[in-house]
Amino acid sequence: MSILVIAEHDNSNLKAGTLNTLAAAQQLSGDVDLFISGNNHDGVINEAKTIDGLNQIISVDSEIYNNFLAEDIANIVASLESEYDYFLAPSSTFGKNFMPRVAAKIDTQMISDIIEILSEDTYKRPIYAGSCIATVKSNDSKKVITVRTTAFDPVQKNNSDVPVKTIDGLTELNLSSFVGEELAQSDRPELTSASIVISGGRGMQSGDNFHLLDSIADKLGAAVGASRAAVDAGFVPNDYQVGQTGKIVAPDLYIAVGISGAIQHLAGMKDSKVIVAINKDEDAPIFQVADYGLVADLFNALPEIDSKL
Amino acid sequence: MKILVPIKRVVDYNVKVRPLSDNTDVDLNNVKMAVNPFCEIALEEAVRIKEAGNADEIIAITVGKNESQEQLRTALALGADRAILVESDELLEPLAIAKVLAKISAEENPDIILMGKQAIDGDNNQTGQMLAELLGVSQATNASEVTIEGDVLKVTREIDGGLQTLQITKPAIITTDLRLNEPRYASLPNIMKAKKKELTVKPVTDLGIDVTKRVDVLSVELPPSREAGVMVETVDDLLEKLRNEAKVIS
């Protein structure tokens, strides 16, 4: 059996989720290759060469892949169909964007967002916003899978020197073109890889009040997140959103402030190791999943925490 | 310009779904069904494009059981001009649904296909991208803004680090994210009018597409539950526990 993992990166650095996806791949039996498509991404290749347990790196370097457009990535990944039995990618907006196209191209029913591998063809995945967990068995000869990265511990980078094979890009499809990108600039860690996350909900009352979280986050080296209610209310941008329709996080410490605990939100954070809930409503469902609950007005509790850190 | 809006009948988002007692599937007996919320956003966007004078016709389509006509009537009340039900007694997988939609698209030739990024039942987030691949057309997933200037379509997408803007060529598939718009409610006069709009039913067996299941669902269970922890009285107690018991802050 041979397994291809498609790397997520920004042409400079490998995204952390790639390492978790590789961990899932290594639970299958077979050689694991890492596919890196990009433009002038030597830094990414050098980083990937140090990863433990890789058979080889397949690299394609071309302007066509500079912005990771789904049509062109799917095209080149699917062109490797005959060489691999499994295609895995992280279940991020990157992986979700092109993997279904790969699956359609090789006529396979893709399996999205797996959280556990039970055997070569049987996996667990959440459905209904995490209300239920389905065990599914794929009967297709090839498997196309996206991996919920928080469910697998990352593989390590060491002193390995993984061989690199370079392949040529395919003809550009010219179906869509990149116009621009606005990426949130922050000195704080990324939500999905931070070891501490502090999130605010509707109880924050306004976007301005998020500075109360920012200050604590800076002291803890934490990332700041939000519930869908806070995003829908316009307090913060959507990339703050933790939940089934936002980001899935599993930090060592998750602090939920003014968040009631809708199932939608719980689906995005309940695998955190330690959960703290601060809410003035003692009946809020968030307390049912919290390791430590504090019934308090957040406008008193947050400044007090801030002053005592 | 013609817009095709695939929609899906799903459990209402307020329903807490549980497994059947024998764990073979989720329990959908006597639960409220609705149009998938992301599909409502797609339909709303189509209606706004038409209201702005950029489209002539909106066709709502679903692939599902006969009772999905209910959701198509809702779509007609919200502004679709006509509707198509591709009837199947079995619930189909995303790839099979994409193949059905590709076949109907080849007959209808829409300029834009607007659909939800995912359905809130299977949470697969696959059908739109698969359809785009089967049709060999461009895609913009997770749309938070769609602008049309003549033949040029610009779509802003929600991506993990922020926003990305793509220019796509028609025909194209756009899948919708939450913040694209806030769907309207159907008015009573529009609900009445919707009853008279055209709704065509085609059996999936007439399309000559292999829709055989590729994936078996072996079981459906509740996720492992987290044990409730302790309530603390003060911020000092909380910080003490985090420092000395959980050891997650210093």
C-alpha cells in the first residue's frame, strides 16, 4: 500500500496540521510520501526533509501552484492516482477546498474529517456538528480522506534526510485566478496550534470588550477565539470562530468567557485538555463540559484575572 | 443569466440529534425537518442577484425523497422560479448527488450554481467541489461576498487565516459560508404563490447514473462525554487550581 499526504504550507513554512495528517497516515500500513505543490518553496522542502517516518517527498515547483487554487492542485494530485492507494490532507479550508475534486476525478466517495482510524478501510468521523460519531467503512478501492488534525498527535521533526523527487507541473487550467488575500496579522499563536486559547461569546457585548481577552492572552501566550454568536453579532471577524462551522481546537487550556455552550461551539473545543468556563448564568450548558467553572460577571472577573497573572 | 440552487432537506438545526437505540443510525423519527441553513443562504444570494437585475431565472433543485417537495416549496416561496426534485428513496452520498446535479446542469446550462458549503447532517463539505470537478468548471468555496460585474465574478472566501478573493469564470460553482447574507423569511402571499409554481419530479432511476453506495455506516454513537468538573467561587480559587492542580499556567 502507498499513501500520499498533501502538505499544507504558505511557500515558506509547513502548516502544523500537515504533521498531524502524517501521523494519521502512519497508522495505515504502507509507505508514506509527502506531496508539496507550491512556488519557490525550498524552505518548506528543507523543513519537510527532517520529518520522521517519511518515504519520500514529491515536490512540484511552479507559479501555477503559488496560490493553491483548487482546480490545479486537484488536477496534479489526481494525476498520481495510479501510484497511490490513499490520499490524505488536513481537514482545513485548504484540504476541504480541493480534496473533493480529487475524489470526483478518481471516482471515489471521499471520507471527510476522520478522528480515528480503526482499520485500513474503517474510520470514525463526527456528524451533526459532533452530536454523534459515525463509524464508516469505505468500499472504494482508493481512499480520499481529510483528517481532523486535533485528533492526531503530530509526527516529529528530527534529523531525517528524506529524499526529494521533483515532478513537472501540469498545464494551467485557468479556471479561476487569484485576486488577493487579507490575512489576519497577529503576534499571537494561531488558534489551531496554540496551547492556550481564550474565547469570548455573546456575553462580551461588543467587539471593543475583546481587549479584556487580548490583555490576558498576551500574558498567557494564548490565542483569542470567539463563539459563532460573537461572530454573528459582528464583534470579531469569522477567523476567530471556534466551532463546527469555524475552527476545531484542542489546546491544553481553553477558557470560555461569556459563552453559553451551544453544541455548535462545543464541537469545536471539547477535546481541549482543561476547560475553564466563566459565565454569569449558572445554568449555562458550558459548565457541563468545564473542568473549572466560575459563575461571575466577566466584566469583574477578567480585569481581576488580568491583574493577578 | 440562469442560477441553479441545489438545496437539501435536513434535520432542523435546533434539534439535538441522537443515535437510535441499536446504534445503526441517527434517530430521525418525528423530528422537525428544514432547508439546510447554508442552502438558504445560497438561495438568498441567488434572489439578491436576480433582484439586482443580474439574473433572469432561479431554479431550485434537490435530490432526495418525495417529502423533499416541502423544502422545494419553501425555496419557491423564498424566490426560486421553478423547482426540480430528483426523487430517490435512498439517501444518496455526496458523489452520487454531484453526479445527478452534473447531469441536470448539463440539461439546464446554468451560468452559476450557488449552494451551501456543507449540509448540517453529514457535515461532509464535498458536493459543490465534486460537482465543479465533474463539470470541469471553476469553484469558489466558503463565499462571504459575491460581486458580479458583467461577465466577471469576484468571490471573497473565508479561509483559515482570513479572507481570499478569487476571480472565477462562468459557469462556476459558488458555495456559501455563514456571513454571506442573512436569509429573508417567506411572506404569506409568497407562500401562496409558491404553490402554483412549477415543480418537476424526475425519478433518479431515469437518469442512468450509478448511485450505488460506496460507504457503509457501521454504527452511530454518542461522542464520549466529558465529566463535569468543579465550580470555583473566586478568581483566586480558579487561578490556584490552574496553577497547582491542572498545572496549565505558571
